[in-house]
Amino acid sequence: MNPDELNALWLRQRQRQAERREAIRQAVEESPVPLPGPLVDAVVGQHDPRMREIMRSHAGYKLAERRTSYLTSLGIVQQSLQELLAAIGQFENEALAEGSTLFDHFHEHELECFELRIQRELFTTTNAVASLVDHTRRVQKILNLPDFAAKLREHFGSEGLHDFVIALRVMLHHLHIVEAGWNMELSFSEGTKQASFKIERATLLRVIAEYPERFGRPADGPMRTFVEASDQSIDLRELFIEYRARLRAFHAWFKMQIDADSLLTLRDYDSIMLEKKKADTRMWWNAMLGNWLRNWKTPPNPHNHLHKYLTPEQLTEVYKLRRNSKEQVDLVISYVDRENAITDELRAYAYELFERSPPSEDAPPEM
């Protein structure tokens, strides 16, 4: 067969593969959930990028895609809140430490760095919150939960705290850098000191008044009421600790709705993606273990690598069992195999790999 004939054969093979993938994709798109077993096998048998392309036609894909974005956004908000509160906490600790020099003339730069750090974290947090609102709404458009609005009111309240956080983001991002200033309060009668970062109510009211086209709408009423009812200075730590608690409560409920068994299309999508992950895991371990056991005179010593997969506590439990025993191997597998991808063949490979490892005197030291 000459090169032209080989190339033509290769092109025909690629065409047949593409036609088969398209047939599988159409079947996924048209089939009710759960997908029948043979179709699932056909999907899982595709290479990962091709499989993911096919799964975009699954009835649960759109919700799965929006869920991923939502969970990522939620994680960013949680981390941003943690870093904002940690920055404020570090300032408080250094400001109140015995013999602190933070407010001395020669440490002005250090204090300015604190102010900029708080400002940065405030900017990041409020923007992350606004993003989370949008991603939550995208999921809700598909779920259409009837009690969504009621749960928002239940967990976030109606006095305007959430509206203020969103308005603060608009101010910082588009209109005016509302500066958070450090504050030190001394009580000689009680012998106490407090250090915090605060935003002045008067500054907020002035910005609200300067931009009536943005903050003077009827929908902004709760935000304006919140600011007007606030103390002369709004303590950022107290504000965002309270907001974090409300956010956690609402999103714990919302995530529970996403995880509900009643979402059949999403559950089927997840189960197929999990089967693909299991299949790829099995393929990798079959290749590695088969190569080590059949082609290597001395396979790798698994005991030299367990620390990469197990926690110190898990290692302690593993080495309480007889070295290279099936019980010890089974425990290692139970720790490592989080997706339950193990097969009888792979387990037998694992037993053999441990049995061929060095004797007990070469065991690693106790953890």
C-alpha cells in the first residue's frame, strides 16, 4: 500500500470515527434520562475531550455547567471574606499588642500598608459577592425553586445589609473609593482598648446623595435605610462577620437543593462523568501495575510512596496491620480509592505488588 492509499485509509477511518461520535451525541441528546447502559458505555469509552463534547448534549449539562460556575464563585466569596476578616484581625492584634509601635511616626508606611490591604480586600470581597449573586441567579433560572425568594429574605433579612454590600461594590468599582479608616478606642473607665477599621456613615450618605441616578431608585430604599440607621461609623469586622453568617446559611440551603435526588438529569449527568473518571483511573492503574509486575524484575516498593497518598494519621493506621497483608493493602485501597474504581483484577495486582516488596525490616520508621 503506497503513501496515498495509507493516507486515504486514515482519512476514511477518521471519518467513520467522527460519524460514530456524532451518532452517540445525537443518541445522548434524544435519550431520556437515565441513559441506557449501552449508551453510557459508548460515551465513557470515548477519549476525555471527545466524551466531554458529547456530554454537552446531555439534558443535565446546562445545569452542571452553571453549578460549576456557581460553586467556584461561592468558594471565591468565602475565601475573600476570610482574607478580609484575617487582615482586619491582624491589624487588631498588632495595634493592641503590648508595646505596639504601629502608630509611631516612623511606622507610618506600615500603617498605610494595612489601610491599602484592607481596601484591597474590601474591593475584592464586594465584587466577589456581586458575582455570586449573578451565578446563583443563573442556577435558579433552571431550578426555578418556588421558595427561593422566601429563603433569601429568611437568611439575608430585609433591613438592607445585603443591599448595602452590593451598593458598596458599585461605589468602589464605579463611582467612589470609599476609604475604610483605622480606629482606636480607649475606655479608661473599663480599662479596655479596641482597634478596628470603619467606614463613616456621613461619607456614605454623601456619595449616595451625589449619585441619585444610581442610589435614588425605589429598589435602593433598603440600602439607604440601612445606612441611615447605622452608627456614625460602620465597623467592617462586625458587618462582614454578620454577612458571612447569613451567606453561609442561605447557600447551605441552596446547595442542598442542587444536590437533591429529584434533579434526575443532573444526577444522571454526574453519574456518567463519575463512571468516566473511574474508567480512566482503572486504565491508568492497569497500565502501571501491569507494566511493573510483568516487565520489571523488581517492581517499585509501594511503601516508599504511601506518604504521597495518605495522611500521617492514615499511615499510622496502615502500619498497625501486618506488613503486606491483604488487610493492610485493603486499608490502603480504601483510603486512596475515593471513587470506588477498584476491580477484582486491580486488587489482585495490588496484593502482588505489596507481596513482592521488601521484607519488614525495611519498613519505614513509625510515624
